[in-house]
Amino acid sequence: MKKKWIVGLALTTLVLTACSGGEMKEKSGEKETGKVSQVIEISSPAPISTLDTTQTTDKNTFTMVQHLFEGLYRFDDDSTPIPGLAEKVDISDDGLTYKFTLKKDINWSNGEPITSNDFVYAWKKLVNPETIGPNAYLLDNVKNSQDIRNGKTDVSELGISAPSETEFVVELTQAQPSFLTVVSIGWLAPQNEKYVKEQGKDYGIDSEHLIYSGPFVIADWDSTSDTWTLKKNKEYYDADAVKLEEVKVSTIKDDNTGINLYQSGELDLVRITGQYVAQNKEDKGYVTHSDVANYYLDFNKAKDLPTANEHLRKAFAQAIDKKTLTENVLNDGSKPLNGLIPRNLYANPKTSTDFREFSGDYLEHNLDEAKKEWNLAKKDLGDKVTVSLLASDDENGKKISEYVQSQLEDSLEGLKVEIKAQPRNNLLESRTKKDFEMSLSGWIAGSSDLDSYFNLYKSDSSYNYGEYKNEEFDKLVNDAKTVNANNSDKQFEDYKRAEEILIKDNAAQVPLYQSASNYLINPNIKGMSYHLYGDYFNLRTASVSE
């Protein structure tokens, strides 16, 4: 029987059931013809959403993207940006001009050279209104980019250029200390214009209509696939550093098989949660990491919905005991969160103060205040109110939604919460179409940029699924990333006031917790990376040892 080795990729935690007894069988890496096999199998809790890097949004997909597409920079083991396809970057004294010089002899997986024009094409494609991607806002600080994506300026005016095939120049409107972090994510990876146009509508629909710039290529994948395989990219400039020959991936939603397979020796890595974290902390394969992530309740603020009522949202925010949620329901290292920004995302470079510490906590658990707000809400909504809660249909989504349901119904008389469970990809589609009242959602850092979180609620953001609108909030966020970008103290003040408006004044979001990732990993696998941004883990330099 073919062995299975499974890796969990989800942002939300998984509940896994331990098996009974049994000796550990040999795991992957057993010797074949005198050497250790560098083939492993891993799992994903959801299929890949898209491999067009300009359109990718979810971190589960980004974990695959970061293996397949490398950009100008990439992350080292400590999540510090280091040169990728670029040999170096020269930054002007005012921080407004970045001149990247590409490495020599870098090729696409089909053997064609990677040039600076491939970056020009991909970046313009990202912000062009005709092909715009959901992460186009990430280039708002590039000269003319925001006007281009809003249809006010032609894409030819984007502040990027390719003076030669090995030079790529970017002009910013304001200095941006996080810029190299942003360009280290796959959303700004290159695309070959000639190849993309030759594929036409077929580009990116399956593994046969893609070429790759990263350490791996993908095989046996299309937009409906539940399985696929990563294979070593022989054309990758640093192929000698890539030890794994194949990584076979299967979409597996049955959480209960995880620990069973690990303990029987048929599993290399599994993500564990709840009681299994405490039970397995002494296992030599136990690994834990705090995520830079916010798991929260979001609301559709359409006028005809009960969730448009600000008093209702404030009641919900203060009725939920987050400490009990993290310590008793999740029990996996997650911590209560009372603000938009998670801990350890960004610190003031002048004072080294983390933004979460600087901004403080908002609308903490307080049943008396929750009931006061609820009584005010009922004056407009009536004594009996029903609200639907959209959640993922996995184990974690189920237990969190049921906990939130019980907390709200038990605390707020006359409230009924109806849970609507959907698969992850369906849930994202429902949010995008604004087909929800209240939803359990998560956002994990794509970079160290504070704006990546505040952008969720800007009036013109493609991620503003609940249609939150507040002019003062928009102005503060815009000022923080433009006029005060070079003054960290004023920038922090702008963002703090914006967070106060969003969370305390309007209760547009109810932060619940900052998640943690816990794994059992076959100790024979060495060299894995766990980045703060971009992916859940990275196998670029991983290998199976004896």
C-alpha cells in the first residue's frame, strides 16, 4: 500500500484524534538503493484557488505559490527579505527609488531567460483595471499606481521601468521601510508576457499552461484538482540548495486521521490543536509558532440587515469571553485579541514599541456593557432578532461558531444565531458576493506593513466585503501611508486613531484571537522554514535525513 505523509496548511486550527498504541513504522526517507528518498507527501485542507500570482489571495494557496514563483526578493529563515532573482538593490538616500539588478543566468522552468520586462509586465497586470488583482493596493505607493487602478491614469504611467534586461527600477511616492517585505511575496513575482499571451484564456488553468521561477514546478494540477505534485525545478538558479525531488499534495478534510497516521509512522507532519497540543508537547517532533494573524467576526453593514446596527455589533463585541475561547475551546497557544493588528507585526523603529502595545485594547469582554448596547439595538430591531453566522465547515470552524453562538444567545435575550457552514472556497465566494450577515474570518500577515490590515476596511478596498465606510478612517489610513510615512510617531498616532474608530467607535470588526500553529513533525525532516509572512511553511531547503 502506498504510504501517505500529510502536512496541514490551514490558518484555522485543526482538531485531530490520537490513535491507540502500535509501534512506529518507518517514515518517509527510508533508504532506497543505498540513499535516502527525497520524496514526501503532504496535505492541504483546501484546493489551490488560482496560480495566477496577480489573483491569489488565500494563504493556503500562497504557501504553494511561494514554492513555485520567486520574485526579486525572498525570505530567509528569520523572515528577513534577502535577494531572490535580484542580485542586489540600490536604494536612494530619500528612500524613493529602488534599482534592482537581476542575477545572471536566471531562467523560467522552460529554459527561457527571466528579464526585468517580466516584472514590468506582471506589476502592470496587477494594477491595470482590465486585469486588476485583489492585492493591487499593495502597489499604491508606487508612482501613479493608485490613480491607475482607479481608472484615472493610464497604466503606461506606472512608476516602474526596465532600463535593460537586468535592471528594474521602482519609483515610490513616499519612503516605505516595508517595501522589500512586500516584494518578497508571490503577488509581485514576474510573469512572461509572451508566454502568458500565447496561452490566452488557458494561462494558469492547469499545470500544463504555466511556467515557474521558483524552486519547484507543479504537475498534475488543474482548477478542480484535489491532488497535485511539486517537483524540483531543474532550471532554478539555486537548484543545488533544493533537496526534495517531489512533494505530493492531497486535499484532506478529515482531521481525525492526522495523529493516527503520524503515530503509525505514515505521516511526516501534522498540525495539532486543542487537547492534543498539551498531550504531545513532550514529543520530539513537536514544533510551535505564533501566527501574526487576526481571527475575527466580520459584519455585512447593508442597511436592511440587523448587522448594520452599531449597537448590535458593540453588544456582540463585549458579550464574547475570548479568554475562555482561547484557553478552553482552542487550547492551542492562541491568545485573546482586542484590536485589528496582531502582536509582533510591526514595531515603531524609533521606540521599538509594538503597535499592539501602543494602541491598547478595545471593547473587551463586559456583559453589563454588552446588555446595555443590546437593549439599545432592540429599540430599532425589535425584541426578537435572528442573525446568520457564516463559518467554515471544518472542525475548527464548527467549534468556534458554536462557541460564539452560545455566548451570544446566552448573554443577549431575544437573540437567535443561525450557523451557516460552508467549505472554505465557498465561504470566500459568499463573502466576496456579500452574501452573509456575520462571518467568522481570518487575516494573516502578508508582510510587515500595517496597512495590509487597515486596507480591509478602506471604502475602495476589494477586501471590504462588509462595505464599511468612514471618511475619517479612510483619511487617517491614507495619511499614515503617505504624508506621515516618514514620521513613525505620527504614523502610529494615525493608525491608532483609525483602529479606535474601527473597533471601539463603530465595532466594524470583532477581533477574537491571535492564532498559533502547532505541529508534530517527523524529526528526519530538516531545514524547513516557518515565515511570518507569505506562507505557513517553506520546503525550499528541506530534506529527509537518515
